[in-house]
Amino acid sequence: MTLIKDFIMSEATQTPSLEQTLNKTDFGHSLLENKNALIAAVVSVLIVVTGYTFWKQMKHKAGLEIAQEVYAFESQTWSSAKEGKLDLTEAAKKFEALGTEVHESASIVPVALDMGQFMYQKNALNEAEAVLSKVTSSDALVTFFVGMQRAVILEKMNKIPEAIAVLENIAKNKETLMAAKVNLELGRLNLALGEKGKAQTHLEYVAQTFPNDENAKLAKLYLTKLAQ
């Protein structure tokens, strides 16, 4: 009897379970009935948060991988080309093979500009254009520096319409650097094509908008030539 009594007393003094506690109230009972839905909702939130964290980590990892790829290309392929150990045409092909993600990265811009300048000096114009034309960015600074270099190369290749198209792409950005210089070049190149109306528009814009700029003096000289 003593053992039975002790067992009954033990059961009566046991700490009630969570389910027993919740069942004592209507709200708690409702929670229990919907616990599966609540657990599913919590799990869904955790999946979203975990997924976002993983995406951020992967994005950072991808950025590091691209930077490493750019460094490897610059220190190996491009370094060999500058030293004359690799043909510039081959170097340009290897640059093109880097892929879109690399061509869109900020880390590739200094390398591409260096390649463009070096190839221009070596009169490897096709190779320089092949490299610079692959660099894509919505950043105004990148568009300006790459575009200005491309315009010079395209003009030397006697591809004036293509050079104008590149400069027009720069000029349409309200945040562009050296707007006077860009529009002066547009005026000059349009004049070379015989597009006098377009040339005059750009030249007058420079002369009127930037009257104290050195480019305004040149614009006025071209306008004088147009008037003759």
C-alpha cells in the first residue's frame, strides 16, 4: 500500500507538461491545435532568413572569386603580354574569355584601361577595341574613362560613326565628367562626317554652357570654320 500511495503522490506532484499547461486555457488550447501551422510558419521564416544570409555570403564569395580571377589574369596573362612573351591578339582573346561577370566587375576596369592604352601605343587597334568593348558598367565614371579611350581608338581605325556612338552614350549621362570635352569631340567628329547641323549643336552647347573652359575656345574656332 505504501508503494502505491507513494506512486500516486509522486504523480500528483509531478511538474505538468507544456501541453497540460496550455490546455488549461482556451488560448493555450487553440495554440496547441494550431501548433503545426505555427511550427511551419517559424520554419518558413528561418528558411527565408537562412537563404538570404547564404545568398549574401555567396555574393561576397563570388566577388572574391572574381577579384582572384582578375588578379590571376593580370599577373600572368597580361604581364606576359606586356613583356612580349604572349601575342597581344592572344591576350585579347583570353580577356574576352574571362566571361560576363568579370567584364562587369569594377576590378577589371584598371586592367582593361591599361591593356587599351598599351595596345593603342603598339598600334594593336583591333585588339584594344576588342578588350574595351567587353567592359560593361552602369557606373558613370567607368563609362566615361572606357568610352573616351574607345573613341580615340575607333577614330584612329577610321570608324567615326562608332566613335560618335560611344561618345553619345557618355554624353547622355547627366553625371558625366568633362562634358565640354565630350561635346567638343562630338562636334569635331560630326564635322568630319559632314554632319554640320549636329556639329554646330554640340559646338554651340560647349561655347555657351562652358564659356570659360579651354574647350570653348576650340569650339568657337570650329564654329568660325562652319560659318565660312
